[in-house]
Amino acid sequence: MNRLLLAGVAAAAWSGGAIAADLGPYNPPRAEPYYEPAYAPVQSGVWNWQGLYMGVNAGYGWGNDNAASFNGIGGGVGYTNPDGWFGGGQIGYNAQFNSLVLGVEWDIQSADLSDSTVLSSGFTGVTSDVDWFSTLRGRIGYAAGPALLYVTGGLAFADVQFNGMSPTTSISSSEIQTGYTVGGGIEWAFAPNWSLKSEYLYVDLGSETFSTPSGTYTTETDFHSARVGLNYRF
């Protein structure tokens, strides 16, 4: 009987060893690899502003004593201060290096910035009107938590209309003028993909000269603008 028990134990030990040999050495299970989500709001303690964004904006613009002068018989000078509301949209891209954010943004706005004056030469009416304007700007910003503080500057474009009338002549023009813009703002990320911004821009479109039978008519156009906007980041 004892011999039978010993034989059974030996057989069990031999079969167990054979099975273990077939299974190979023991390897503990590995942890599953961790993948970063496609959009992480915060990276290394700094809010993530990297990537493409687009949004809408609205604001108010006001002129800066824009000169209108007539060089001819009698001469004359006056100033228009076009002001009014505007609204439009923007699209841009940010590249982020720790707290430094570098970006580029293009925007376009429909506007109604207009004003009228009378020149001392006797022009019965001179009107300037900005129908729309657009900017293409670079941005340099500092990420401070969910806030982005930035300065910006670049090119400006606008459709500017001029109209002048006197007893002897009339002038009418609609030109797309180019110039520059500078400004700054603050953007606040209130959700992982959404942000609000408040921005100031100064736009200078230079001067334009028109010839008439009785002389030349020169205008200068520049204005300030303050706006708020809403952006969605992809």
C-alpha cells in the first residue's frame, strides 16, 4: 500500500513538472500603456493653448480726428471722427513653449464706422465710412494659468468710402486701403475647449489723395477698436 502511495506522488510530481516546463518561465502581467488624451487642458501645470482655433467677435470703433483737406481754390481742412459698431469672425493657430505662446490670427469684420464734416473751403459735406476691415496679425503671449496675456500686430485692410460735395465739384471714392495694426488683449479659458477674449487694436490705413479739376482732396484714416470674442479650440 505504501509503495502505491509513493508511486502516485512521484507520478503527480513528474506530470506537474512537465506541465510547468511546457508553460515556460513565469512572467508577471504588464501594466497597460498610458495614452495622453487628444486634448489635455493642463500640461505640466501650464494651461494648453496649442492648436487651431476659430470664433466670433463684436465691438466698437472710433476715429482719431481723421484729416480731410482740399488743396485748391480757397483751400480748406476739416476732421471726421468715424465711429460705430462692428462684428465678424476670426481663425488662428497657437504654438506653445511652456508659458510662451506664439500665434497668428486672421479676422474680418463687417462695420459701420462713419462721420461727416464741412471743410472751411466751402464743401457742403464730406463723409468717410469704413464698411468692413480685416487684420492679419502675429501674437506673442504669456500663459498664466487659464489666462493668456498677449500683444499683437500686423497688417490691416479696409474698404473706405469718401464723399465730398461743393457748389462746383464733387468727389466720390470707394477704395480698399492697407496699413498696419497694433494692440493687445487677454484671453480666458473657461472650459477645456472654450475661451473668451477682450482685445484692443489701433488701425492706421494711411492717407489717400484724389485729383479734381479745381485741386486735390486728401484724407487720412485711422481708428481705435475694442472688442470681445469667443473662441473654440480644436
